Amino acid sequence: MLWTEKYKPTKLNQVIQHPVEKLKKFVLNSKSALLIYGPTGIGKTSTIYALAQELNYELYELNASNFRNKEKILSLLGTSTQQKSLFNNGKVILIDELEGLSAIDRGAVKAIIEVIQNTSFPIILTTTSFDADKIEPLKKYCQILEFEPLTREAIAKKLEEIAKKEKLDYEPSALDYLARYSSGDLRAAITDLQVLSNKKITKEAILELGTREKTEEIKNVLLKIFKTKDINIAYEAISDKKSVVNLIDFGKTNRSPAVFSDDNALIYWIEENIPRNYQLNELSQAFDILSKVDVFQRQIMKSQHYRFLVYIGSLLSAGIANAKDKKPEKIILKKTRRSPKQNFRLWSLVSKRKYLIADKLATQTRLSTQRNLEELPYLKILLKNSKELQEQLELEKQDIDYLNKI
Amino acid sequence: MLWIEKYRPEDFEDFVGQEHVAKRIKAFVEQKNIPHLLFSGPAGVGKSTLALIIAKKLFGDTWKHNFLELNASDSRGIDIIRNEVKDFARTRSLSTSTHKIIFLDESDALTKDAQQALRRTMETYSNSVRFILSCNYSTRIIDPIQSRCAIFRFKPLTLEQVTKVMDKIAKEEKLKIDKKVYGILHELSNGDLRRVENILQSCASINKNITESLTYEIVSAARPKEVKEVLNLAIKGDFLTARKILLKTMLEHSLTGLDIIKQIQKEIWNLDIPDNKKIDLINKCGEIEFRMVEGSDEFIQLEALLANFVKK
């Protein structure tokens, strides 16, 4: 189990440092919206979970990246902000990760405002980018609460608590170092602790782990690689900062991106930005390099042969730099929007539905679920049209919704 | 009801295709003495159906008590199979002196170790039970099992055979089927009768008059059309949009990288590009599929493939 899950606060008094009383007061007394902002990994979401649990409130959570358009938002939120809790308790609505709101849909923010104005329950919104343009119009309609990065001491204390419970072998100063190194991101610190937990935790071991990136530093590295054709300059860009930029996603311990996963690894940043800066043959050459790096990435995890990192480093820097035909005039860099973890969550949700339907088909045919999964595409129109089959297979509304969507 | 069940034949007389196999199996049944059997062949050509016919003919009304059907890919692990087999095999068949039958479908889904265990099970209960194993590829079945079984190879159905079945269904369901549809379905399904009947039933749920265009409509709806769009966008050079739609499609349909690459590889043949470019892309497809199996991030691999469509 992930320690970040295992050690999530379940009561408000386990939440460190954040203004929980203000939050509690808001939830108990308001039927409006509260915007919580603060950097990633400090416990915005888990504090709200702990609060709901303590008050025995129903928590209705939505991730803003699911908001594709106005209709979708109103259908997702409209009823839940009116309907009473199923269990007759209080209810609080959480709209998580506002920054994931797709910028294309200007209607999205408007729709959220509409929902806020009509809600019968407290709505809490969270974001890491308080200054983003797209959420600007929202601020007028929300109370605002800041969650600050956690102090080094607070993080160190928490790490020590976990280390003791897990009976880890550690140098106390190493935990303090780990805490400082996480720059206020508790989730990162706990994740690192778990990654390090198979050996004695020392300062050296932490240094080996490589510091979590800072966006600015990553961008600098990227700029150097994208600007130059000189392989030496490009290589220096990563060898200089070897300790601060993670080349690949060390979280990819297996084929399932659901666990760990470092959304900020250099490989993802390059992936995101190659098509903005490389054309035609440059593009295919650069992606060919990424594809090889990915194979190395997997083989490292599989065989623990860390020497592959040498090739990964050279390919990601010098290789990518050299893939271009000529020096570009202008570099466009976008923050990587990719989140394997989140994508995997979405993917599995749909996948589960598919399996459920195939399972139901398996009860009526002499075929395995797997085979039925293969036949499903050829049967979907039939299943959509035939009420008789829907009844016979006991398809539920969600099943039919899914069939209608695909 | 699904036609694949409704029109599953119950008799050797109604069984279409695999004449050479059916004839010999019928002889076994008439002598009331069947050996262990291994049915090998592609999907939808009658392996399970024939196993069922054997049971019904051997046991008559009591066939359900004397026939155990297991699916190797669903029943997790050999232990579960072993236990079920044990319970079933403990008693001798009631009605006749013949052996009870265990039908293990998709047996090539079992690992080598599981197959070894299966072999022992086959031996232990050989006094009371006969096994019928089905698989797609007999090469995936270990030799010791193969040598204990009479092996029968099933072939894809011919156009005549598919036509015969379709005509029968058309008569029962009062369908009007266009002449061309027979050939189309036979080709699209590669002689897989289950696929043919599923497509036919889907068509009929829209219109009893089954035309060429209706058939194509159903078949193309089965594959997300976005893949073609993605490839065309890439060819035009709009890589950013192409990959965005690709990701969205994969998430919404919960497709794996391999699902997508399979379809890209089929789609390449239909693209409006020169032949040598097609060959080049098919070659790349294979290379990327290889890396996908070896690598960790399917999406990066798909992007790398997509970038080759942009290349001039």
C-alpha cells in the first residue's frame, strides 16, 4: 500500500499546520463556495476528506479535468448541489484541481459560478495555481483560504512518526534532510521515504534519489536542449543538474502508472514539447529517441541495471538536441499536462464498465469474459437497440450509458 | 436472445463445416467410447459446439450432470480447475457406462506449469472422466498432453458454409439479405461464424433488410473511427491535435496501446499514400509494437509511431 494513502489524516487533529478551524466553520455554516489554494502535496484534498469523515458528511468529489463543457458541469454538479445527502447527513462538494480545467471551455467557469450561486451545500474548490487567468472570474464568488507549504519541522516530525511505525532503519538527520529537500511537499517526502525504505535511510541514499524538480530548473534544461544543436552544450545541461532533474519516471515500477509516477520527469517534458518545436523529420527522429529511452526506462525497473541511465542521459540531452535540422528561432515551452496517474484512473473507470458488460455477456454465452470483450464492439449496436437483450442480460443504466457513448 | 446461442446446432446433422472432424467424432460417439480430445483452431468454427453435441448425444437428457464446462482463461489458476475437476470426477456417470466429460475451453491460456498439473489430473481421473480441450494453437499445448489426446484441427468456414448458416437464420428471422453481404461477412470475419452471426444480428436490430451499406455501417462502428482521423491529421502535419484525439480516444474507450497499434497497422493499407511509404510505416509499426512490449509507456511509443506519419 502507498504510505501516502496509509498515513492520510482521518481526523482533523491529525492535520498539521493548516487552518482547519476556519475550514470547519465554513462547512458547518455556509451554503457557498470556498477556494483553497496552496502548492501541491501539502494536504489540501486530504484535509477536506478528514473533515468530512470527522463530521460524518457525505463528500461528493469531482475533478475539474472532467469538466469538458458547460452541459457536463451542470449535469455533474447541478443535481448534487440540490439533492439531499443519501444518508441524510450533511454534504460537502469538492471540486479538485481547478487548474486542470481545460482553457478552451470558457463556458466552464461560468457554469461553475452558476452552480455556486444556486447551491444548497458548501462547495470547496482547490487549486495550486491561484494566479491562473482562467480561475480569475471565480474568485469574486468564493471565500478564499490559503494553505501554506508545510514547514521543515512539521514534515520531519511526520516522517519520523511513519519511520517508527514502519520500523525503518534511519539516521535522524537524514529525515530532516529529506524534509528540507521536499520544499514543503509532504506527499513527495512520504513517497521518497517509501522509495528509500528498503535500505538504511542515510543522507547519501537521499542524494542518490535525485531532488524533485523545480519547474523553473526543468524549463532551463529544456531550453538549453531545444536551443542548441551542439551535443556538448546539451549534455552539460543535464549533467550540471543531475541532482535536481529526474530524467525518467522512476515511479514506473511496473506497467501500471497508477502507483507513484513522477509526472514531472524530464522525459514527459520533452514529450510534451517536442511537437511544439520540432517539425517533420526532426519530430520523428526526436520521438524515436524518446521511444528508446522508454524501453531503457522499463528495463531499469525490471533488471535494476541502472547503468542504462548513462544512455538515457545522453539520448535525452545530446540526442534530442541533435535531432533538429537547424537552430530554432523561438522556443515554445508548455508545462507538461500529462499525468499518467490521472489518465490511468480515467482509463480504468471505463475499462471496469467494459468488463462488467462482458461479464454479463459471459453468463449468456459459452464464452469467457475475455472473448466477450473482443465481441463487444460487434454487439454494441444490438445491445443498444434490443430491450429484450438488455433485460435478459440485466444491463443497468450505466451499462447502457456506456454503450451509447462508444 | 443472442443468435449465437439460439442457432447453436444440437445435432451432427445441423452442424456445418469441419466435415472430416465431425464424421470421426460421430463414430466415437456411436461406439460410446471417446478418447481425450484436443480441438485446435481459430475462434468461431465450432469447437465448443461440437463438444456440446458429443455430450448431448452420449448422455441424452442427463447430459448436464455428466458434462463440466470450464474456461481456462476465466477460472483463475489451475488450483480452481483441479478442485472443480476433483468434485466432478469423484462420482461415476449415472446413466450409462461411459465416461463423464470435462470440456476445458481456451486451454492454451494455461501456463506451462498449469498444463503439467492438468496432465496429472487427466491421469488421475482417467477411469471416470474424458477431457475435451480446446485451443487456438496446439503448439501452445505441452507435448505430454498432446500425446494423450486425439488431435483435431478445425478450419475457418468457407463461403458456402457461411452462406448455408446465414440462409437458415434469414428464413427463421425473416431477413432479406443482399447477395453481396454473404461475401463481405465471410471475408470480414475470416470464416468466424460467431462474428458473422453477431454482425448479422446487430444489422437486423436496425433493419430486417440487410444491405451492403448497413453491414459496413455495423462493422465500421465496431472500430473507433478516430484512429483513422488521428492518422490523417498526422499525415497533414498536425501532430498536436492528432495526439490529443488519440489520448482522448484511448481514455474514453479504455483502449490499450496494443489495441490502437493493431488498428493502425490495418488502417495503413487504406491510407492515401505511396506504396513505399506504406511499407515503411508497416515496418515501423512492427518495431514500435516490439518496443511497446519491452517498454513501459505505451503512449510515448504511440507518439513515436505517429511521428512517422508526419515525416516526409
